[in-house]
Amino acid sequence: MRFEAGIYDDISNADYHASEGISKSGLDLIAKCPKKYWHKYINPERMEKEQSDAFLIGQATHTAILEPEK
């Protein structure tokens, strides 16, 4: 998904993470260790991470609080 550069306050969590831009978590990881960022997000041989129960609960909580219309 592609967005014009800017600040968006009405984007869904799914669209945010599907976009080509860099996330806040990604920026934090680059600041801490650029090599870890490369391995996690850019490395073409990286393994896809399975979503944990904690992640799914967090995603549901995010949606319920910040996107209740869904």
C-alpha cells in the first residue's frame, strides 16, 4: 500500500503496517542497531514470524479502542 508523505490520523492499524513506509518501531530499531533492522525487515532471506497470542490480543485491543467502528 502506498501513501503520499504526510501525517495520517485516520489510518487503520492494518493499513499502517501494510504500507511501504517505515514504522515508529522500525525507526527505534535503526537508532538502536541498524544491523538488527536489516535482518528483521530488509533481509530477503528472513523468516516470516508467526503471530503470538499476545500479538493478536494487542491487535484486537488496539482495534477495539482506536477503531471501534470496525
